[in-house]
Amino acid sequence: MLDESSSSTRGSVRGASYLVRGSWEGKQVLVKKLLPECRQHILSRYASSWHDLKHPNMLSVCGVSQSSEEPLFIVLPYHENGNLQAWIASQDGVDRNRLILDVALGMQYLHARQMVHGSLMPCNILINGYRRACLSDYTMLQLQPSRNNNAHRYYSPEAWKGMTSQPSDVFAFAICAFELFASSIPWGVLTEQRIYRLVVLEDARPDRPDDQTCRRYGLSDRIWSIIEEAWHKESRLRPTFDIILRLWQDEVVDSPTTNLDPAMTFDIMDRKSHRASQQTTASVYMPISLGLLLIRMLLMFWNLKHRQGMMIIRKSLVYRIHLVTFNRQSTRLPFRLFKCIIP
């Protein structure tokens, strides 16, 4: 827990009076004041779960206020790079695919612990000192209503009805990804009522950006198809972050490795080597597998005529045939192990 005497305020942050910079145990921190609607017992319950979250793409919580404090507050690490929205606007040559992957990794970790973010949007994604994205304000919607006037732009159809869930986080992630590639706020100048009508009643979604700049940012056909699946109207049909990560990383593997940090480059090279080894295995073992299957069929036919002579070797030979991965465009079949028993 944080003691008030251990922090010294240094002014509000970017005009937000509820965000105050300070120092705590010799570190730069951000003190976030909570609304009066927040209750101490709820804050204490979530504080214990926040303490257990340890992930490079999650913003850690340094502490929370004591019950006697008024108003209640949360102490967070201070990142001078700001949030994702401001970072994209101020930087050139940012690897947007890498940042989106960071967000997906953080969300995968959060969902694996049966938690819901509830207010995922670029202004709640911070850029740390390593220029990697980390999530903030997770589960904050359970403590108090959002203070962001643009929060409704990321609502799923069920979120408009007051129901947040892991699938609604997936929907918000898709809108965030769209915003990063399009470099513009989703739904533009449309009013909140108009956005509600488009999303909930007309099942409309933002149009795909069509310029070459978005393609340079990494918005390929496959990436766009992932986004479309993630903002599906039916929550049960949206992919989980486990699936999103596999699909998105496969696309990063197939794309050029320019403008990537060294860690990401090594990861991509490892994946390419793994895929090459799979293809080599396919070229070597597939003819053998087909040959063994042909032998099995011939022996079965011969056994019908010479059943007496085959009794000795019946069930004595077991071949394990590895059907390896075949890649044809985006289709990938998993490894499967079959036993072919010669009768």
C-alpha cells in the first residue's frame, strides 16, 4: 500500500486533473485519482489481483491508497513516451504490427487469468522505455465508469448494452488495430447515437483503409481478415487471443523483417527455420508414407487370397507414418500421427 507522505505531486499530466506525477521510493510514478463512486473494499480486492500480474506487456501497479485517503488513488509507473495514440502521431517508421502484437500478448495473459480489460483503447496502452506497448487501466471499468469521451467508439454490440466480456475485449482490440493502421480515430466525426446505430442495429464496421501507406504499415489482406473476424457481431464467433496471436505471427513471419527490433528479427528467423524444416520433412517422408500405404493395400489384397499364409505375420507389423505440414497459401494442416497396421 502507498503512504501519502511517500509521494510528492508535480502537477497534472496533459491537462488531466486526475493524473498527477510524483515520486515514490525514488521512482517517477503517476498517481491516478479515482472517482467518488469507487469503493475501498472493491479497490482492495482488485489490488491483490493486480499485484500478481507480471508481464512485460502489462503496466504494473505500484500500490493503492489507504482506506483513509480521500479521494482514493492508484500509483502507477510513469512512462514518458505516453500512450499509444500519442506515440503513433509523433513518431515516424513505427512498427505497428509489433505494437499490435504486444497488445495481443498482454491481452492473452490477462484473459488466461480469467480477467476482462473492459476499456481497451489506444489511450489506455502505454509505451514503455523499451518502446514496447503495455496495457493499463485493465479491470478499471469494474471500479468506476470510464472518463474517456471516446470510449464508446470501441464498444462491441454487447458492450453498448452494458455487458463486457473477453469477446468484447477482442472486438475492442480489432478497433484499436484499425486505428493504428488507419492513423485516424474510428468513426471519425460521427455522433455517439450514430455510432450506436451503425454498430448495433446495422452491423456496420469501419471501411478498410485503401491507401499505400497502410500497406507499408503492414495492413495486408490476411491481417484485415483477422480484424474482420475479431469484430464479428456474434461474440461467440470471435477468435480468442490465442488464435489471433498464431494468425498474426504467421503473417509477420511471411512479411519482410524491415524496421523490426533485434528480438523480433531473431524470433522471425526461428519461425522461418522451423517452417523450412517442416517442408524438408514433407519432401523426405511423404513418398515413404505413400509407399507404405501402397504396400499395405497390396498385402490386404494378397491376404484375401492367401489367408492361411498370412496368419503368422498378422498384426505383427506396425508402421507409424507422419503426415507432415502442407503449406498451400494460407492453409496449414496440423501434424498428425497415424498407425497403419498390416492385417
